[in-house]
Amino acid sequence: MKNVHKIQKQINGAAQVGSPFLFGLDFELENGFFIENPLQQTEILWRVGPYSNFTHQAINRKEHFKAHAIDSSNYKGKYDIVYNGLEHGDTFLINLTAKTPISTGYSLEQILKASTSPYALLLPNQFVCFSPETFVKIDAEGVISSYPMKGTIDAALPNAEETILNDYKETAEHHTIVDLIRSDLSRVATKVHVPRMRYIDHLKTSNGEILQVSSEVRGELPADYRSRLGDILLDLLPAGSISGAPKPGTVELIRKAEGEKRGYYCGIFGYYDGVELDSAVAIRFIEKDDNQLYFRSGSGVTINSDCQYEYDEINQKIYLPFA
């Protein structure tokens, strides 16, 4: 994989001349990839919105899929570290993630090709990602948009939509992330505003439908943004929805609590078609490590959080991307 600063320059150069490319950057900004004309290669399989270099394939639903949930005491040890940080003011919102062993009869490629998510990525023998969350989109006029997701609930629960929209903790958490994204976009754009606040996304999963709460934040980039597109993307990282606020102290607390690198999990990937950019936050993520598969998932922790609730949420997010 390539050095991130080299990729930054490659993005700048390709965008300036209108050359299509696919890119990915890991959470720690240590590794990434850059592929020109990515529709013409099949080493890395991917989908970004309407663009894809693989064909969707139906899957035999009879194969098994089972999560082997981590011990709740293991999770509580990590939770206590971040909660202590919250009490001391090191952070006021932090995304805490866990690595859950899973077993399944499906291959990573089968999962990718059967997925229905708007974003999907497969690095062979490393990981598959089937993300529902946009990082940023940039249209032909230079309007940049971000769509942070915060708040998840089982759609089968009574009055699920009303419950999640009226939950005090979830509401406060969502507003915090929207404020952080507004601040992030204001570093690279003008006229930053929130045209949509806390709307519901419906996601169909192998465990049934879940609801997620999203917002839209928009701004206007300067006229020369294409020649600095790589700089702009790196200036917005890590993504606020999967780190927290304020970012520097929160990222340090994440390292301390999680005790290992996230790698491409919670990084970003995207496609530039020569005119417009679309990119995703790399969540909903299955990785292979020493022949064992792990599902990585997380939740936002605030001073109003409950450890059992957050533990249940990271397990609720373990699913396959087909109904």
C-alpha cells in the first residue's frame, strides 16, 4: 500500500485534469491505495453509488452466519477508559469500537457481491466493507455535502422511529456530531449549513430492518478545489462520526481504550468520475486476521451513556448486508 502523502498528491493531480480514480485511506492515515481508471481493473472490487466493477449476485441464504459476542466485561474495560475520559473532559463524544469473532459459510467475495449497500469494497484476503454511510460528496459545481449517521434502533420495536428521534442521549449525540461536521467543513468551504436535520434511513439486514438517524451538512468549495482535492480530504480526517469531539483528545483516547489500530476500518474510500466525487466511511466491516474473521462495530459514547446499552448496540450492528 502507498504512503498517504503520495496518494494526496495523486488525488490532486488526477482531479485537476479530470481523470477518474478510486482511493482508500486508513483510519490512522498510514496506508492507502490510489487506482486510476478503476473500472478497468478487478484486483480490488468496489461499488460507490451507481459505479461498480463487479456484478451483483444472488446468494444461497442457507449458509450459516454467527457472531461470537465478546464478553461484556471485556467491553466494559474499554468503556470505563473512555467514560473516565468523558468525566475528565478529555472528550465529550467518542466512538468506541469492538472486534467480534464471527463464523460463516460465506466468503468475503460472496458477501460483497450479494450486498445491497450504497458503498462496498473488497481487498482480497483482507476485508470486505458494506457501508451505508457517506463521508463526503462533491458535485460538479463544487458543493460539498456530508451525511453523518448517529442513532440506531431495531425497526421491529414498537414506535421505533418516534423512540429514536425522542431519545435524549441519541439526540444530544447527533447534534454534537452535526456541529463537529459543520466545523470540519467550515475549514475547507464557505456557506456551510444544515438543510436536513435528523431524518431516518431504513437499512435492510440479515437480522431484519434497522433505522439509522442521519443529517445533511453542505457547503461551497473554492473554484480551484480540484487542484487541492487530496488536501481537502485529508483536512477532514478522521471522519467525525467515527472518532468524536474534540478530535485530537478523542483520537488519543480511542488508541488507549481500543489497544490496537483500526486500519482500514473507520477509514474512507471513494470514487472520482472525472467530474464529481462520492466517498464512504468504512463501517460495517468484516476483516480476516490469521484465518479468523472479525466483525468490527462501534457506538457513540457520551456522559449520558449506559454501558449495557452501548454493548447491545455494537452487537446489533453485526449483520450481513442482504435481507
